[in-house]
Amino acid sequence: MALILTEEQSMLRDSARGLISDKAPVSHLRQLRDAKDATGFSRELWKEFAEMGFSGLLVPEEFGGSGLGAVEAGIVMEEIGRTLMPSPFLSTAVLAASALLHGGSDAQKAEYLPKISAGSLLAALAIDEGAKHRPLQTAMQATRSGNGFKLKGAKALVVDGHVADLLIVAARTGGSAGDAKGITLFLVNPKAKGVATARTNIGDAHNPARLEFDNVEVDSDSVLGEVDQGGALLEGVLNVGRGAVASEMLGLSEEVFGRTVTYLKERKQFGKLIGEFQALQHRAAELYIDIEISRAAVLKALQALDADIATAASAVAVAKAKAGTTATRAVQEGVQMHGGMGMTDQFDIGFFMKRARV
């Protein structure tokens, strides 16, 4: 498959870019941060996202969505990366929608997917329990209790967990931490008895949460997929998310590159535009090449996910790794080429470095 967007996909990109650049420039993130906004994103803007069909991109048409795929979700994520827009798109429209689409029962899909598509339900994926992303190290216990289970344990870095209306929680119904088998996914109401939520503030001004589950009771209908077999489902969902995050980092890298090149053409030093110095030209050229390679790797991974999610892991790993190293290089070069003021909070370039790090 050609590594270029179709006409329809290009139109989607232009539509997303128009809305996001107009309504959510970097100053939007800065304003939310400075105001210590309790939500961390604009619900009005999320409503506009839903009205334009973005929240239902991965939702089948029978549930009110567009029935599109990972490539289209990646296109929107790339535009989000350009402005660092805080949004529940990744957590709800990508991760939760994918989990329900691939693992949900007919009843679960009918209950939740239309709400996700309409933008009326926010969801969060609660996986990690430590400082690193290690899904197989899930140790949180889910023990049999009557017709269902009791969940006991804690989750960290749950993206949008503080605003979620629905939690998708990985817990262990068998085996021990590190085992691929024995993981089960559960749909949990965050307002259920025993669930405690604490919003956290991290360096990039986005807001994950810490969650604690103290013998939270869920019935058997809350199981997503099969008991003890959630590992494979989770890995597929996470690969969709990894492709989306790689797309976000691609958009971030390209935006930083564009801002840096503009600065090189404007800033004078020693009576010359600094963009005339050959050493800076070489560094900018190398970064441009990295971005183009990343773009090809990311699009290939997204196409692989749409072709067969079960066999796309290698392509996704390549894309995520390349997009990550490119984003790191982009923000380092961007801050350094902007000189001393690149390190100041009043200058936007530092926001991109913080987001890339997270």
C-alpha cells in the first residue's frame, strides 16, 4: 500500500487542522495550566470534536460512528500533537473505543459505543501500576465473589482517569505478575463504592490520575472479553494506542521543526541570519530527514493495524521507536537553536519538549 494519504484522508486532516489550530493553539494549553483548570481540557471543544465526527472515528456506523480506522485516528492525533491540545481523544476515542470494538459483547457495544461517538461518555484505560509501562506486570487482584469479582489494588498514570465516566481496568484473575495469561479486563464505574481517584499534575500540563480499588464489586457482565484471556486483547488495544501516540509525536516533531526553521530565518547574530550558518543548516536537514522517515514508519504501522491488528506489533514497535527518537531530537534541537530564551516558560517551544518527554 502506498505510504500517502488518500483524498478523503487528506480532507480529514485539513478539517482537523482547521479546528484544532483555531480553537486549541498552544496558548490554550497554557491558559488551562495557569488557571489550574479542574478538568484539564475544554468540554466545549470536545463537544465540537464530537459534532464533527472525530470522537466516533473508530466506532462502526451501526453505533453512530464513522467506521474508519487507525490511519484516520492517527491523522487526528498528528494534528493534536502540533498544538499540544489536551483532549480525551486518545483515552476515549482511540483506546476505549478499540477495547470495546474488539472485546465487547453485543450488549456492551450497544451501551457504550454510541455514547463515545456522541461525545457524551469519557473513558480511561487503567493499566500500569508502577513508574514504567509494563502491562504484563499487572498485579492488581480480581477475586471471585458471588456472581462477579472484587477488585483490589491501585493504578498509576491513568490518562484522563479523573474525568472518566467509565474505566477499563486490567486485573489479575490468574497467574502472577509477569504472566501473559491470567489478565482480565473489567468495565468499572468510577463512582462505584471503593474507587478512589486522585488527579495528578505532571510536567507537560496534562493530567493523569492515580486510582485505588478497595474491594470494588463488579458483576460478570462487566468482564470485557474472556476471563484470564485479556492479555491478547489488551496488547492489540495498546498497539492501536501506540500507533496513535507515534502519530502525536510526529505532529509534535514537525511543528517544532517548522517553528525552528522560521526562527533560523529571522534571528540575526554577528550581522547574519543564523540560518545562513552551515552547521545549523546541516542539523536542520538531518532533522527533516528523520521526520520524513518517521512519517513513513508511522503510516505503515497504522495501515498494518487496519489490515490485521493481530500481526501489526512489529510495525507499530518500529514506528513508536522511530517517532520517539525523532521527537527527542526535534525538541532538543528546537530548544537549543532558539538559544537561551528557548528555556523560558514564556516561550512555547519548551512545552513541546515537556510533552515529548512524557
